[in-house]
Amino acid sequence: MHTVLSREGYAVTTCGSAREALEALEMAPADLIITDLCMPELSGLDVVRALREAVDGTPILVSSAIYIPSMREETLNAGASDALGKPFTYWELLDSVSALLRGASSRSVVSCQ
């Protein structure tokens, strides 16, 4: 994901945990946050809720290999802006990121995978 987005001109910061993502966002706000539902330390939904509370208004894109329609609804209700089931295509990723960043002043992304 990092390679695809970087190649398309996005400034991507990669984090290995929700804690790292929150620390990175304190240092420099991002225009978009991408996170997986399966994360160490917290459940994916807890990650979305924590990010939503910390960076209210910043779009959050969630991806997960364990993905069913009810999970999408639960994820969006927790505060995610969009969700992609894995595997997703290059174009699905770019379409979602582009839509979520429409009107953003820059193209900075924090990816928590």
C-alpha cells in the first residue's frame, strides 16, 4: 500500500500500531488515516474509535482481510469514512483515497497496518 500511494505522489507515514499512529498524528496532522482492522494492542474497531476521537474530521479508511457486510456497517458506525475488503485492487485503493482526499490541502497519509 505504501509503495502504491507513494508512487502516486502521496506522502505516506507507516506505523506498526495504533499507538505509533497517534504519536505520528500528534507530530504532524495527516489528511487521511488508513488502518487495518486486525491490529496489535487494540481491536480494529477500538483503533477507529481512538483515531476518531483524536483526529475528529480526518477521514479514516479501514481495510481488512476478515470482511463481511455487517463488519463494514459496524466499522462505519465506529467512525470510519470508508472500508475496503482485502484483497483490493490498485484502482479500488486509489479511488477510495482520492474520494476521501477530495478538497484536501495536501496529500499526507498515515498508514497503520
